[in-house]
Amino acid sequence: MVITGENDVAVQTNRSGGRVTVSRGLVTIGVATVALFVLSAALDPASVSGTSLSGMLPVAAVLAIAGLGQMLVVQQGGIDLSVAGGISLALIVVTHVPDGDSGRLVPAIGIALVFAVVAGLLNGVLIGLLGLNAIIATLGTNALLYGVNLEISGGRPRITTNLLADVAGGTTAGVPHAVVIALVTLGVVTLLVKKTVAGRRFEAIGSNRLAARTAGLRERRHHCLTYVWAQLLYCLAGILIAGITSQPTAYSGDRYLLPSIAVVVLGGTSLLGGRGFPLPTVVAAVFLQQLVQLVSVLGVSPAISPLVQAAALAVGVSLYTIRWTALVRRLTPDRAAPSGAPT
Amino acid sequence: MSLTRNLVTGAAITSLAVALAACGSTGSTSNGAEGPATRVDGAPEWCGTKKIELGLVDGYGGNSWRLVTTASGKAEAAKCPSVTGFKYADGQGDVQKSISDIKGLVSSGVDALVVFPDAGKAVLPALTASYKAGVVTVPYRVDPGGKAGVNYDKWIGDDFANDGVNWATWIKKNVPDGGNVLFLGGPAGNSQSIEEYEAMRKNLPDSYEFIGQKPFQPTNWDPALTQQLLTADIAKYPQIDVIVSDFGPTLVSALPLFAKSGRDIPALATTDGNSLSCFWEDSQKTSPFKMTTVTTGNDNVRLAVQYAVAKATGGKVPSADAFKGPVFEDSVSGEPNPVQCRKDLPGDTYLSAEMPGEEQAKLGD
């Protein structure tokens, strides 16, 4: 696997530092998030008030879950552009099939899960088995998912059932349920990837497919199933949006495409594959959503919001891929030409 | 593998459809029928005798409002037996697709085209090409720029300033001492929300202050974004006396935020929708608020269809050149209607529209 020298250092430190280690991604995004909240409070206290957080956190929770799905794919060196279609289809199924009747919610969720598995398998077969380029294949699947979406809904959203609104959109003791669901999801993903044999193999395959194959691991199966796990997480994200918004549109998932990739990168997972960082990914989702919320509260032009997200992505990529110490060394004349050099 | 085969079949069908659309006939050479007005017996006076095919292009068809509007357009066209064919295309919010939809329908040989030009001036060249190809071209609701008789036959607008005036009148009557007004509009820069804002500003004295972004808070008419922006607004402004929104149903998921923050729901001046009216009714016991709605204007398309069909079939062209949406509900005076909630119908029906709620409920199934 090709990663930068600094990442290598970080990995080595982690290995020698005992069982509990803090990844570089978590430190970076953690510090950035704390700094952002301090900055928000300083610029406009309203942006960190309870009301503001109650609007921001559920959306951040949805983004975190979609980001975890994207992270699994990125760990295998892939990228999943069908995240938008997957989210949109799930929310259309769980609002359109019950059509306001809470009794039909459970079957609807079942149908949404079946769609997610089928879409994931399609991606998995195309990319993992047939070796298609991930961008092209998932873009195609995305179009297909929207086709099914429009076939079911005619582009027309329905009102969320009361049950789903209570479960996914409600709060208990002031904590939005979506946040709890996101934290549970984080726990499950972390446990499966970090503490199970299959999960360890999964990461090893992402790091170096050739070595994994030589070691006799079923890398194709893992690679293929990644897309299924990812779609299941997008499906969960879609169901949550359906509960949070009373009448979600058929294209609601589109807003999560770029951010879902941005949070993975900001969390420190390399786009080239390998180790995944679930907790930093979730923190990055809070960071990104708070950034958007701050922009809204400050009341600056709506054009700024996508710019801010794009800038966050660019900063995230550069943080982890540019060898800053080498760059600084090169740009500092004293170090570039050591005093002891022969003349 | 059957999925792959389906994919291939789907792709084949799509390319065939595209090829067929591109190879169609080129349409008539003059815009509309010439000579004195004709009329089919028993049909409305705008229905002339020349047989035509009508096309309807939507820039973005992804919500129930559009679905009802499209069905209304189709229903209006069906009143005239001279309209022998009806074709519909949805741009799905993609400007490029909208442009190719217009060109595709023109080359497929429609005689008249009614267009919702969401992207405004961006689709003007396609409208002009359609007009020059001899198709009666009638954009409606969103102003595409350009001139009637040069770029298209006629633009049938909606008198949005009229809505602004109606809201301002109600606000002055029901929140008489002035206050903070929050206006939630559509996508940034859209002409509809700007016109409404200007009419309200002109008709409200300075004691009413518009808060938030000027001229309006851009929500893209998207419930999720509306909810997100409104949380920011509730956090930021301790005092909001009136909320104005030009797509009322998007507020339904956002309004409970006031109660959650321990505040009253402000007076609401907006457009109608069954989900909103039922929310108003449900809130009466716990957190009552005043509300007025103007009709959402699904029937704007009917006037545009009448105009296009009249021009193409040789019927009597309507004299009105803009749709004027009346006030629909007023929770305080009950005039012209008290708030109308129909629990037996889906939330996304628009009871102000000419098409009955029951028929709207069947759409999209």
C-alpha cells in the first residue's frame, strides 16, 4: 500500500503504544471540532444553543451513518457514488409503502432492506467480481436506484408515518433518537471491523489486496460484500431522514453525496484503502454539520455552504496526503542548505 | 445474470427512445392556426377545430405540487377534443435535461409546447428554437426572460405580487402593532420569492422588520433544508412574530421546533396544503396560532394550456395574461374559507386547486 511517510510513523506509534491508541485522524478532527465549537460560540452564541444543536445533531447523525458506509467502501480502495440513490430509495420506500399507516411501517422497512441488499450485491458483483471501475459502476447503480425510486413514487413524497416520526425524529430527555441510533451504529461497526476475525481480515485486504490473496484470504468476497454493508447503512440513513423530515423529497439523498466522502477523508481514512477510522468519521460528521449550521446562523449567502464543505474536503485531503514536514523543510532556506555543507 | 441482462435491455430501450425522439418529424412551419377563431361544439371557447398534439415540459417534477400541476395541465387539455396527443417530460432539476426535453418534444412533432422554465434564462435558447421551429411555445410561472413574439408566443406568469399584497394585508390586520417578519422563500434568486418580498415590503410600514437574509431565506422549497434553516433562525431570533413562506407544506416538519424550544408558533402567512391545514387543526389544543393561505397556484398551468391550445387549434385566445391566485383560508375571519383539513386525504393534496382532492390522491399510484 502506498501511504505517506507520516502515516507510516503514525501506524508504527500506534502499534508500539499498547492496545488503546489514538489515531492521528481522531486527534486532528477532534481538535478541529472543539475549535469550531469555540469559534461558533464566539462568533454567535445562538449557533451552539440547544435549539440550534437540536436541529444540527439529527442531520449530523444521518451523515455519520452514511459516512460509515462510505468508509467501509473507501477502506477497500473503492468509492460509492450510489450513496445518494440508496438513501433516497430507502426514504421513499418507508414513506410511500405505508402511506401514513404506521402498521405497514415494518414491512416497508423490510422492503427497503431488500432493495439495499440487491443494490449492494449489484455494486459488489460489478466491482468486486467483474473488476469494473468503482466510480462508473456505482454511478450506474445510482441511476438505477433513482429509476426504481421514481417508478415507486412518481417523484412524489408521502407524509411520514407517526410511528417513524416518533422513533427516528423524536427525542428522549432532550437527546434526539437519531443521535442514539448513530452512536449504536458506530459501536457495531467499530466492534465488527476492529474486534472480529472477519473484520481484521477485511482491513488487511483493504491494506494490501495482493498480500491478502497470497495469504489465502477470500478478498473478492470481502470486496463484494463491502458494498452490501455500505448500502445497508445508507438504507438506515434514509429511514432516519424519513423520520426526521415530515415530507421528504424523492431526491433527499443527493445532499449527502459529497459530505459522505468528506467525513471519511476528514476522519483520516486514506482514499487508497486500508485502515478505517469509524469514530473520527462520526466526529467529522458533527464537525461538517456544525460548520454548515454556523454558516446558516451567521446568515451569510447560501452559496457559501457548499464552498465551505468543498474547502473542508480539500483541507482534509491535504492534511493527510501532503508531507508537511518535508514541505516546510524544503521551503526553509536554512535547513535546505545546512551550514556544514562543503562549498 | 438477470440483473445485468435487465440493465442491458434498459439501456437498449433508452437509446432506442432517444434515437426515435431525435429522428421524429420537424413540426409545422407557422405558429398556430391562422384566420378567425373556430370552436369545437360543446368544448370551451379556447378549443379550436385544428387537430394538434400538445407537449408539457417540467423543469423539476419531483414533488406532489408538480404532480398535481401536471395532472391539472393534462385535465385542462382533455377538455378540448382537438388535442389528440399529450406528451410530458420531466427535467428532474437538471437544466441540460430540460433543454434536451424541449428539443426532443419539438422534434417529435408536437404543435404546442407548455413549459415550466425552472432554470429561467438558461432555457431561453431552447424556447426560442422551439418558437422558431413553428411550435406554439408558452412558458409559464417562472420568467424565462426574452420577449413574446421573439423568443416565444407568450409567458403566462403568476401574479406573485398579488400574493405578497394579500399576505401584507392580513399581517397588518392580525399582527397590528408591527413586529419581526421571517420570509422563507424558494431557491436563491428566484423571481417568484423576490416579487413577493417586494410587494410585502411596499405594503407593510416600517414597524414590520424583515429578519434573516434579504430578500428571503432560501429554502429551495425543501422540507429538510427548511427545518435546518428554521432551527438556526429560532436560535438566533428570540422574537419572531410572523413567518411568511411561499410553500406552506414545507413548514410542517419545522414548526414543532417552536414548541420544543418553549415558544409560541408565530402567525403564519403562506400557501395552502392539506398537511399544513391538518397541522393547524391538530395544534389548536396545544399551541394555537393564526394562519392565512393563498392558493398555491396549481391552476396556473390551466391558463397556459388554454393559451397554447387556443393559439394552435385556432380557438379564442384568453385575454388574461397572468394567473391571479386568490386568498384560500383565513383562520381568523373564516373568509373566504376557514382552515380546511381533510384527514381522509393524503397530506400532499391541495384543496385550493380545481382538481378535486380525491382525484389528486389517486395520482402517482
